[in-house]
Amino acid sequence: MSTGQASKADAELILGFVAGERESLARVDRWIQEVLGNRRFLLGADREDVAQDVRRRLLVSFRAGRFEGSSSLRTYVWRAAQHAALNHIRGRRRRPTSSLDPGWEPAAPASDPLAALALEERRELARRVLAALGDECRRLWALAVFEELPYRAVAQRLGITEAAVKVKALRCRRKAASVYQQLKGAPSATLTPEQAP
Amino acid sequence: MNCTAPEAELVAGLSTGTLSPSDSEAVRRHLADCEECRVDAAFVAEMAATLRSLHLTERELVAAAWARQRPAHVLDCASCREEYEALLAVDADLRAGQARVPWVPVAAALLVAVLGAGLWKLEPRPAVEPVPGAEVARLGEAERRLAQAESRLATLEREAVAPHLNVPIIDLEPNAATRGPAAAGRLVELAANATTVTFVVVTRPMPPHDSYTLEVLGSAAEPRFVADGLLRSPYDTLTLSVPRALLPAGEYRFVLYGRRGGDRERVETYAVSVRHRP
């Protein structure tokens, strides 16, 4: 376990937690509950399951010596709990995030730089496509693609008929497809909204 | 795009998941016969995936909220915005809680200090300044723990390169499949010189998961260790060998989880009692 930079009290608490000492477990658990008990997360009956998930993450992390003491242990536990709560909330919404987010700890700058670069390039492309669309298309795509709402719900949000949403979606799709293809073909080109079809 | 079928206009909706079930079905039937629309559907799916790459990962959201930096994407994505704002509020509560002065303990400490000072004045002064006993005890305790951990590590290192004798091989049946006294827990007795125990974890027949994780919990449901990356054999079993040091005598609950795609679900639970023979 590498707790070289951690304060002595934190290092002792980690040793106790890993050894399953009741006092250390209770202390860490109190910090976990400070986060999970927040009404903003609305965890309800799932709270204990999420807490167990946090304990598991912490145990794995401590055993692997990943707590380096760059923050206090309490802050570290809070972040782990926030991450687990968010993961749970997203799971309820059925939004897949695991492929995007393999870990919960702050990544070291050198950890898988190629993947980070590929993701950043992909995001840059997405930003440029969105920037080239008008406000109307951008709003519609945000609801359909980001929120993954069915056309009926999109229609309700925009206050128009479902048929009108389908027509707009087709028009926006063509526009986005054209921009997307152009940008993919010429990655260094910058397409302004005026240039978009 | 030359296809003029009415379903061609809905192909994008299929890729983004925005169609009603009946429209989805109609588009799927159309795609089976239309190569051009299949290509279009794949293209739209790729484009939608690229746009969705803007979704902030959990790590990014937690870090952004912690740093109070609003990411641009939350302006477009309402659910990311909700999540970000929830995290901000939770952070604010946590910081407020940390900053709050715990008046009761502070008042108690002040009272003790005042009374202590009064008593100290009444007592005769010792000739030598007393050693700060609490600090010495605390350091002593930390050193004892460190020595224990080092000794345990040395034992584990020795055991790792020695043959393992008297290794019990234990079949674990799921709790739900047992009745009567067996449900109280599978008894594992370790001989004095047994350094590992091998578990053959039996599951009920079910569609396979991509991988399995076994979490081992102690009697107070505290996590003891996690075995990640287990694979199921064609006979619905998984195997793992556990060092004795990870299984002190006591009651345990083994919880098997399966991962399929991004989902993790509980598969089975097993009760285990461990005894160490002298």
C-alpha cells in the first residue's frame, strides 16, 4: 500500500479499514453517508446498495495503494461516494456510461493518453457539428440525441406536433450529416454556421 | 439518398431511439430489404455516437462540480445539467458541514480545559515535565500495526513460493438452492498447515454474463475482499483459491455478481463458515 503522501491519521484509518476494524469502517461509513444521505441524490431504498458499492470501490482502491494523499481521505471518500451515486442515477436512466468511464479516481495525466486523445478528437468533431447547426436543430438534437427522448416527448417539450418533429428531425439530420461528412473529410477545416448547408 | 419509401425518413429515429414501437418495427422491416437505408442507418448511428461522446463522464462531472467549473455541454444536455447541479448542491452541503463549528464538542472541550486548569493549579507541580502519554501511546500503536503488517507480508511472501498442503476443495451451492441446516452456511475447516482453500462456486443454469465478480463480506456485511474477472465454465461453475490470511475464522457471505455490457447484477449468494483447526 502506498500511502507515502497521506497524513499519518489517514494512513492509519486506511490500514484499519482494510483490516476490517469496526471503528475505521464506521468512520469511513459516516463520510459515505454524508454524501449518499443528501436528498439531492434521491437514492431511497437503494442507498445501502450504493454504500456497499462505495465500500467495495474503496477497498479495491486502498488495497491497490491508489490513495496517494493528494487530498484528505475524507475528500477522497466523498468523491468515491459522489461517483457511485451518479453511476447509480445514470443506471436508473439506462444511460450507458461504463464504456466512457472506466474508473472513478482522478486519472493520472499519463494514463492511456491515446484513448484520451481519440475521445477529445471525437468530441471536437461533435462540437463543430453542433456549432454548425442552427439553434432549432441544436435544440431538437439535444432532446433526441442527448436526452434520448421519443419523438412524442420531443414534440411535447417543443410545443409542436409529432409529425412536425419528424419533418424537422429529417431536415436537421440531413444538415448534420452533410456537416459531419465534410468535417470528417477535412478535419482541419472550420465550418461556420453560415457555411453549413 | 434515393430511397423514397416513407420509412426512409424515420431511419435516423431508429438509430437515436426516438421512434414509437410500431414505427421502429416498420423501419426494421424496411431495413431488411433496403441496402441504401442500412448504410444510412449505420452512418446516423455513428454520428449520434459521436455527438453522445460529449456526455460528461462521471469522473468529469464530479471533478467539474468540485472545481466549480460549469462544462459547456451542460448547456445542451438537460440531464447532465441536472446531475451537475445536484453535485454542486451536495458539494456545497458537504463544505458547509465541514466548515460548521461542532459547538457541543467544542463547548465540552472548553469546559474540560477550564476545569483541568483549575485542578492543575491546586495540585503540587511535578519536578519533571510529564511525557505526553497520549501521543506516545498513539505512536506506539501505529508502530505495532506496522510491525504486524510487515510480519503478515513476510508470511504471505514465504507462502507464495511454497507448495500448498491440505488444500480443502469446497463446492459452494447457492443459498436459494439449499434447505434446512445447509442454509446456515457451508462449513470450511482449515488444517493448521493449510495455506489456501479452493472454492468451486456453483451457479444455477442461466444465460452467461461477460465476467463475474465475487465479493466476500464479513459477519457485519463489511467488505473483506473482492475477486474480479471470474469466468464461468460450461458446467456452470467458477473457481478461485483464497489464501488463509484472507479468511480468518468466522461467518462470511459470498455475493456473486455478473456483468453484461454496462450492467452489473447480483447472481447468487452463498453463506460460508470458516473454522481453523488447531
